[in-house]
Amino acid sequence: MTLTAILPGSQGGQESRRATLRRNFWRGVGRVLRRKPSRIVGVAIVALFAAMALVGPMLYPAHLPRDNNALYAAPSLAHPFGTDFEGTDVLALVITGSRYVILTGLVTAVITVSLGTALGLLAGFHRGRWDSVLMRITDMQLTIPGLPLLLVLSTVWKFQGPLEMGLVLGLLGWGGVARAVRSQTLSLRERGFIEAAKGLGLSTTHIIGRELLPSMAPYIAMNVLIAVTGAIYAQVGLFFLGVLPFDSNNWGVMLNLAVFGGGALTSTAALPYLMAPLLAILLLTLGIVLIVDAMDEIFNPRLREE
């Protein structure tokens, strides 16, 4: 039995209300973004990096051109961030390396948030044995030392692509999300609209999918963005430390080669090669933080300014 069955003829009214809610929501999003122009800048930055990851590598050949006469060339109009130890344009390296970094971050975020949300919802809603078993699994996952495990895995498994990298990072990072979602679910399951849904005899799948999940959508969306940031830091750090093989170009590889190969910390010649990926990471992180700030105000009425 559904609310539509109880109130025949109300389908059209429900659709109209949903359309009105959608319009009001997007108007509210526009107001929140306009209130602080920095948030619009954040959206523009993330959109720029998304376009760079999607289209950027298509603008360059598979093997970037090298100039043996311009090793560690200084920044110029032809090379805004100079060249590397092979005479390759650093800006081209940043652009072509963005796809690996961002795709890994997205895969990690999807796996982290999907697993964490699913297990947290089930544990918080069912409680009892479900809660005990799932939370013990979560506690075990949280105790797994990520870096030592990745060190061991790197000796037997070559992370040849962003999907594999994202899969491993995602499987190592869902525990915190599961704990947080469980807490939210325990709070929401006592609300009146959940009790009403149970009283109507609606299925557990309907209650979780149609009632609980939409109520936590804002929190989940913000966790996706935060997980992307964490995944970027993790993978860049692993490549910088030399834990993972340099099978593809990305920002972590650039940092490693600039510091340990080019001596960027002791010589100014390789400094632009070091600063370019650092600037990219900083800008992308800044864009995500500004968007999370806007989302916090959009979905939290207490933070909205009149």
C-alpha cells in the first residue's frame, strides 16, 4: 500500500509539488552561490578541472614531444610552467596527468560512499544482529593500516590504472562513512514520517530507499566531495613516496621526479616542475572546499542568511 493508493487522484498534485520543490531548490542554490562569489569561483574551478580531465588528454599526443635543448627551461610564453628533465612542457604534463588523479578520486569516492552508506543504513535501520555484525566488520576495517597494506600490495599487484587504484583506496576508506551514516539513521528512524511509513505497511526497501536515503542525500553528497579530496591526497602521496610504479603520468609522479630526480628542494631549475602539480592540487582542493561550504548552507536551514 502506498500513499498514492490511499489518496486516489493525488498523483498529479504530487508531481506538481515535486516540480515546485525542484524549482525552489535550484533558486535557493542560485541565491546561496550569489551570496558569496567565492562559491561561484569554486564551481568554476571544479568544472575547469573536470573539463581538463575529460578533454585535456585528447589535445595532446600519446607521447608528449621532448626538446633536448630545453631541459628544465624557465617559464615562458611557449612553456608557462617551464619544462621537465626531458624537455617536456610541464603544463602539458599537468593537463594529461589530471585524468588519472581525478578519475581515481571519483572511483574512490563512489566506492567509499556507496559501501559506507549501504552498510550504515542497514545497520542503523535494522539494529539488533544486523547492527552488531555490520559494525564489527566496520570496526575491523577501520583498524586495517592503509599504508602498510598498500606497500605489501604494490609488491604483488601493479596498479596499472585509476580504476584499480580507486578500487583499493575505496575498499580501505568506507568505515568512517558507515559509522557516520549509521548515526544519522538511528536518529532519523525515530522520526514521525518513518513511523508513519511503517504504520502503512511499506516495505523495508521502500522506507530505506524512498524515505531515509533522500533525507541523507545532502550529507552523502558532501561526503562524496570530501572523499574525492582524500583520495587525491592519498594517491599523490603514494606516488610521491615511490610506493607505486610510475606506469602513467600523474601529479604524484611529477612531484617525485621533481624532488628526488630534479633536486627541486635545493635547486631553482626544477622548481616550476615542482610547483605546477602542487598548484593544481591546491586549486582543486580549494574548489571542492568552496562547494562543500555552499552545500552546507543549502542543506542546513540554520546556516542560511536571511
